Amino acid sequence: MIPADTKIYIAGHRGLVGSALWRHFSRLGFSNLIGRTSQELDLRDTRATNAFFSETRPDVVINAAARVGGIGANSSRPADFLSDNLRIQLNLLDGAAAVGVSRFLFLGSSCIYPKFAQQPISEDSLLTGPLEETNAAFAAAKLAGIAHVAAIRHQDGLKYISAMPTNLYGPGDNFNPAESHVLPAMIRRFHDAALTGAASVTCWGTGRPRREFLYIDDMASACHFLLENYDDDRPINVGVGTDVTIAEMATLVAETVGYKGRIEWDTEKPDGTYQKLLDLDRINGMGWKAETTLSDGIRRTYEWFLQHRSDYRR
């Protein structure tokens, strides 16, 4: 068990994952949480990051800081996604190891797995085939992070671990249509269409690909669980174990926001990987399972969106 007075640094504590982690630990009475905004600490700056670690010396670090985005953003700015994520995770991992941080959780993504990996995707599928082209740069950075974690474990004997979540969503998400992932982008698109009375909404691709979605508060509980129970150099999957087609999700989002028009598909836009369902045998076997259904999660996410629509990311 992690004592409630443990000094935990949540890198990226204002983002989707980081804010959920902050809520989770705060609810449980953890009183020594550390967070810095990107304006206060640019994690791409090695000198500033090292100075931060020398000053604060946390006991636990969770890396929820990253440059993230959907297919459009990844496809149009691959160099930014590769460079920024490499620098962020290098500085965090090296800085933490230098001051002897005893526990570090590196968060990757299910996009690290090969495009044509056997479904459901087990951790053993890592590096067995080519990546999906639309997010290969982001995936390459995350693969480097996994290797870095394993190297630190081998060289320094520190209990650093990696977790690979499936698609995440929930309160605090990015609803900018040009940068967001598929689910928040749909919430924003269908909400705007319902307000204007649009006759139709056009979504990217064919609607046939399948995706698995994990509610962000479940992800936070998984991170806590892994910090207390997992110690291995292999990454471990985190998800829900079921998936839906993009078309099914679009219908569910439309029903949630009250949109009654047509849903159309722009088949000239990319679908991405056809399916990315994670094999959860390892984490489920340890005793952790997700609790939030997709319908409940979308409803809660939309409620948050409505409460923050005056200041959500545009």
C-alpha cells in the first residue's frame, strides 16, 4: 500500500489523465501531490526538469504528460509528436532516476502495437510487425519510453513500470475538432449540430473500425493499482475488454446529446487501424477490472462538457 503522505508527482496534472489521477488520489486523502503546469515547467527543457527534481524529490512519479491528438493531428505534425514526446519522457525518466525516485509509472498507448496484430492484442505482440502509419511517430516515441523504463530497471535496479492504456475519454478531455480524439470530437460535433438543427453530421472514415474505450476515472484507479501491485519490465495493458464500431459509438453519442439528424461518413478520410482490442488477461488476473460502461461514461463526459462549455479547449 502507498501511504497517504507519499510525495507523488503527477506530470501533466491538468490534462485528461493527469487531472483524473489528481482527483483519484485527492479523494483517497493523499495530501502530498505535486503538479506543475507547462507554463511553470517545460518538461522538454532538460535543465529545468533536473532542477525541479532536485528541488522536490518526489517518491513516486506518474508520467501523464505528453503531446497527444487524433488521426488528423498525428498525420499532419509527426515530427512534433515524435520530438516533444521523446524529450518529455527522456527528461522525466532521467531526472527521476538521477535523484533516486523509487517508483515511476510510464504511460504509453495501445498504438504501440503492430497495425495487424492478432486480436485481442497481448503484450507479447510488441514489435512483431509494422505500426499504423497515421500515428507511427507518436508510437515510436512511446516504444522508446518502454525501452527506457526497462533499461533503468536493469541498470539502476529501480522499480519503474510501463502501462499501455486503450483509448481514453472522460471529464477534462480535449474537444477541439482539429486536435481531439474520436470520441470527444464526436461529442463536440453532435452537440454543435443539435444546437444549430443541422440536418446531418459527417464523420471520418467508413464507421466500420472497432475501438475500445476506457473511462478516465477507471484509468486512474488502474494506475494506483499497478503502482501497488505490479513490478515487471514488460508493459501491461489497461482497458475494458470489449469494443464497438465507430458507427455504433456515433449513434450512442448522438442519442446522448439529443441529436436526431442523419449520420454520414466521409470515406475519403482514413479509418486508421481496423481493430485495437487489448488482451487484459494479465491485469484482470491480478484483480483489477474497469467498472464504467461506455454509455455511462459518455453521459458523464457530456455532462462535464456542458458544465465547462464556456471554457473548454477550442
